[in-house]
Amino acid sequence: MAPKELNFITGNKNKLAEVKAILGDTVVLKSQALDLLEIQGTIEEISLHKCRTAADLVCMQSQLHRKSLLVRSPLTQQYRQVGGPVLVEDTCLSFNAFNELPGPYM
């Protein structure tokens, strides 16, 4: 069964509007702006890392909630913002003729 609600991890309002247009009313899309570390690698590695990190935040939020930990730090506040399934998006521009450059770092 598909989730009824997704947390789209982005602070970019244009990306949010685009994804909402694509998904329509099939799912309620909430936007969460989290500062996720962006590693170097292929577009697939970067996107996978972002998604796993966001999912870890969801897991940590759930654990913090269950244990009723009231630690006050900026990172803990981010954990508490997210709950449920996550969606991330990352794009890049590459050209075969230029050996896949400029790639994900432009």
C-alpha cells in the first residue's frame, strides 16, 4: 500500500511545486528543509546517500519520541521535524560528448 503522506526533503519551493504537480493528489506532500551533507560521487550515490540520511533522521526522530528524550540542540530539532516516509530529489547535467561533465557538481 502506498503511503498517504510523504516528507519531501527540500528547502526549494520550485522543486516542491514541481513534485506536487507530478504527484497530483495521489499523496499529501509535506516539505521539510533539512541540511543534509552532500557527498561526492555519482548522481546515484549522492541521491542514495541523501535519502538514507533523511531516512535516518526519521528513525532517530521516532526513537527520540519513544524515549521522550528532551535534548535541546539544533540537530535534535531537525530530527523532530520529520516523521514518516521521505522523498529526496537530486539532478545533474552531463554530456556524453564531454565524458559526463559537468556532472552533479555544477
